[in-house]
Amino acid sequence: MKKYLSLLGLLIVIMLAFTACTAPVAPAEAPAAPAEGAGAAVEPVTVSVWFHSGKGEERDVLNAQIEAFNAMDTGVTVAAEELPEGSYNDQVQAAALAGDLPCLLDFDGPFLYNYAWSGYMRPIDDFVSDELKADFLPSIIDQGTYGGRLYSLGTFDSGLAIWGNKAYLDAAGVRIPTGIDDAWTFDEFNDALAKLQALDEVEYAIDLKFNYGAGEWFTYGFSPIVQGFGGDLINREDYQSADGVLNGPEAVAAMEWFKSLFDNGYAISQPAGDDDFYGKKIAALSYVGHWMWTPHHEGLGDDLVLIPMPIWPERRATGMGSWNWGITSSCENPEAAWSFLEYLIQPEEILHMTNANGAVPARLSAIEQSDLYAEGGPLNIFVQQLSAYAIPRPVTPAYPTITSEFATAVDDIVSGADVQETLDKAVAAIDQDIQDNDGYPLPE
């Protein structure tokens, strides 16, 4: 009897367990609605974008990229406005004071530090993974970093070197370097200028692009000469003074040599246009950046050669840094702004731009795919220089004053002003600006 009851009890337990396992489960409580911006379905957003009116091919590509992005089903529409390059920084400053900055801003790299210090920009670290950051050229990350935070990314970096007309170089018996390890010594450079100047076809040996006017080009293009002689635009140990650096004996020697190019007729300060090197062919060399690749290549064809910067007397130096993108602190939809920036920095879109403007692709994965910049490409010298001895423009909020004063000094010196007095004047203005802003302390 006890055995029977035990078996009966066991059977009841089994039946109850089976019933519990197969009984219908009550539906769970409906999930709460996602927080605003967290779900895939979001209200359409329009992102305001400002960009500078650079070279025609850059504008064409960017306009095509904007059109393509707006055609995608992303929920984000880009409303872009093109502003004149020459007054771009002034317009940004005025808009910031008026509270009218766009959401996504295009700006020349070294102006970031003043914008970030002034509170105009927001960091973008949260959008940029370590993997993505590692695929960018170190110069791009360095340019976009201020106070330990990443504020901007560019789709390309810049290259500064010397373009040459091979026919003239051969006629003058001038050696043509093939890479940075084969660069002209400073003496060779001076000798090349003299030999090229002597050719009947050459009116002046080197085009220094003074048709650009006294602006950012003067700082980008000619500060590497000062640095190559052992000077600089400011003391980089603490960024508190330019005294003894911009007006020291090394910088004075650099600018005396630079002035001699014009005094000797090797360079001219008022070219009739932009094409003396590649069109009229009255200049044998052109000291300028990557952005002239297309017109140079179209104008000279197989006679075009790219020559690395010469080995300056004290150290090797070339320029770096270019226009890049950042999200403003007043942007109400930073995620939407990032979605467009993320599109622009895709390798295929980077190559879309750099194949047109000749710039150095910002990402290593894009460089590997570039016919121009990959190892063995016609512009690989720019990559070599960026990896070896490119010097960023001063990482300080005082940069707008530094570049303005240096550009004015270059213009005055070429026009005949005394080198020492002119550099002393620039130093005084730079140091006064730093003092007026309490040394530009990092924001707390």
C-alpha cells in the first residue's frame, strides 16, 4: 500500500511539472518607447554645413558628395553654404560671436586651437574608435588634437615640395632627386637656382606663388624655411613667447636668404598670374603644395617632376596640415553632423577628393589604394616627407595672431624692410597677444 501511494505521488508530481512546462506564458509587459535619438526611426534632421571656396575641383567633388549623401535614406539632409576662403576665419569668428555657427564646420587646421579654446567646437572622441583613429595619418590626429581631446578630422593632409620642369633641369645640368634620401643639399639648391636662372627660356628660376597674396600661404609655405635654419614662429616649450625664436639670428638668416631670392631675380613678388610654371613656362621650379598637381600635370605632362624639400642648413622641414572638419558646440544634432562627416572620411570618398585635388589621403587604407600616393606613385614623396620631417604649425590659440604677423613680416621684408626690425615688430605683437590673453590657459 505504501509502495502504491509512493508511486501515485511520484506520478502526480510528474504531471504537475509537465503542466507547468507546457502552460501558455503570459505576454511580457510592452517595452518602453526608446529615448529620443536612440532608435532607428527618427525625425528627419537638416544639418547646416559651411565649407571654404577652395580650388574648383575640390568644390566640385564636395558638391557631388553632398548630393550623393542627400540622396541616401539616412534621415539626415545636408544644407551646405560655401564661403570665400580669404575671409573665412573672420566670418567664423563673427558668426560665433553672433551665435550663428553651423553644425559642421570646415576650417584650416591650425585655427582649431583658437576655436576650441574659445569654446566654439565640441570634442568628437566619442565618435572615433581607436581602430578608426589608427587608420589616419598621425599628422591628421595631431592636427585635430587640442588639450588632449580630438576635435577634428580631415579627409586629406597637405604636401609641400618643389615641382620642376624636367626639360629645363636637364638643359641646365641639374641633378633631379628621386626621394627624400636623395634630396638636394642647401648648396645644391642654390646652385640649381643659379643654373636655371641662366637659361634663355627662364625669366625667373622659382615661382613662390606670391600671386596667392600675403595670407596663410606665407606661413604655411615659408615658415619651414625659418625652421630649417634653426628658428621657429614661437618657443614651443611653453608657447608663451616668440622672442629669441622668430627674431633670433637663425630666423634672421633665413629671411635674409629668402629676401636674396628676390634681390637676385630668382623669384618675383608680383607674378602676372598663376601659370608662370605650368602654362607660360617662364619659371623652371614651383615651390608649392599638392593642390597644384592637376594643372601642373596637365600643363607639363612627362616633363613634370616632384622634388623633395632641400636639406636646410640646420634641420629638415616641410609643411603639413590642411582643411578639416569639426562639429560646433552649438550644434543641436551632433550625431547627425557626425553621420555626414563619417561619410566623407570613408576611404572611397577620401580618394574621390584626393584624386581630384592631388592631396595626400588622410587614411592609410586610402593611401594604399591611391595611384598617386602609394609606394611608387608620382606623389609618394609627399607621404615620405609627412612621415619623416613635417612640422605642424604652432599648436596654440595664439595662432591667428602668429600667422597674421608672420605673413605681414614676409611681405614687408620682400618689399625691402629691414629683416631684424621687421621680425622684432612681429614678435612684439605676438607676445602682446599672449599676455593680453593670460597666456591662453587651457579651459577647465
